Amino acid sequence: MSTQAKTLEQLISELHTTNGDLVTSNNELTNTVVGKMGDINNALSNAQSSVADAVATADTRISDAIRTFAESHADMRINYYDRQLFSKNNLISDHGLVVDPTDETRTEWLQVPCANGWGVNTYPHHGGLTKVHTISGYSYSPGYHETPQYTEDWSRTYMQFVLTNIEANSTEINEVIESNNIPLGKVGGWWNGARVYNIPCIKVDGKHPYSRLFFRLINVVSNSVTDPQNYQPQNILTFGGNCNFSLDRVVNYPRIPA
């Protein structure tokens, strides 16, 4: 046996020392793992909190959007009409509708008549979304029934509407429309039923803001004419047919831009 052989006591002592080192290392590893788990738990908790906050914020924004949407659609300025039927012929004969002196294919702007006189004037938001609710709006091409077709009358009359200052005149309305490039849709069709149309709500400077619905009639070349580019619209009072319309109301939404 070597003289370097260790005694049993020495071996046991070294074994205890090694075992102690292992226990210490194990404890350190355990503490590290526990610490990392704590970090992970904290990160997860923070992430969950962030998600919860984001969901709560989204819920609030959705609720606010729904409330704003509801309020904007509930806030209305309404002009009521009496559903009286007006035709081109009776507007000319009974209500003074005349041709525009600057353009024979259209009439001047005229206030929509209302027999009862109540509810037709409001304080709208100029530039706000505005809709006219029609009971009927009939337009046709009289030249369709000619033989041959469209030899005498190749025009078709439509209605146009605008909500504006009650004190405005036709020239002033045209100036605002033309200077601001405001589009005007055509109202009327073969199907003579109730419809809703977008119309402009405009302001004439220097006039009282009290507003009312105006209309005019316009002639266009009928879309059934062969080679319509070779034709021009005809005089509004003589050609284009006897269109007619009847109105229920005009609704202006101050919180919704047009």
C-alpha cells in the first residue's frame, strides 16, 4: 500500500466537502431557476395586464364610437312637407317657375311650395349631410313614344334640390354651387316610388341662416337616344316631359359631414 494512501477519516472528510459543494451548487441552481421563474411570472403578469388594459381601452373606444354614431344620427334638423304632388306644368302655371335667363335648358331655383306653411324652415348645419325623402319622383322621355323615336323631343327633365337660406335668390344659389364645384344629383326615374336622395346644404353669405328647400328642373339628352353626343338638351319649358315629385321631408345631420 502506498504511503500516499489516505486514511478513512480523510476520505470521509473529503466526501463531506464534495457533497457540501454539490449541495451549494444545487441550491444556487435552484435559486437561479426560481428567480427566472419569478421573472417569467412577472413578465406574464405584465403582459396579461397590458392585454387587459388594451381590451378595456378598445371596449371604451368601441362604446364611444357607438355612442357618437348614435348621437350623430339622432341629432337632426328636419323640414317637413305636405306630400303635395307637383308637376312641371302646374309649377309653371301656378307657382311661377321660369326658365333660367342664362341657360334655357334649366329653370331658376324656386322654393318648394307647401300648403300648410309649417315645419318647412330650419336652422341646418351648412355642409352637413342632407337627405330629401321623396314620396314620388317621376321622370320620362316623351320622345320615346314618337315615330320615329326622338325626332322632335330628345330631352328628359329631372329635378334637383338644394337646402339653403330662405332669402337666397336663384342667381346667388348658382354662384355658390359653381364657385365651390358642388355636385348636384338628378332626382326622378321611370319607377315612381319613394326614395331618399343626398342633396347639398349650402350657405349664401350675408343671408339669414333660416333655410328652406329649393328646387329647379333641368333637361338632359335622353339616354335612349342614338348617338346622344350629337344632341344638345332642349328648352326646359317646352321639352323633356311633364315630370312630377312629391316630398315628405328633408333631414339635415349637423354632426355628419356631407
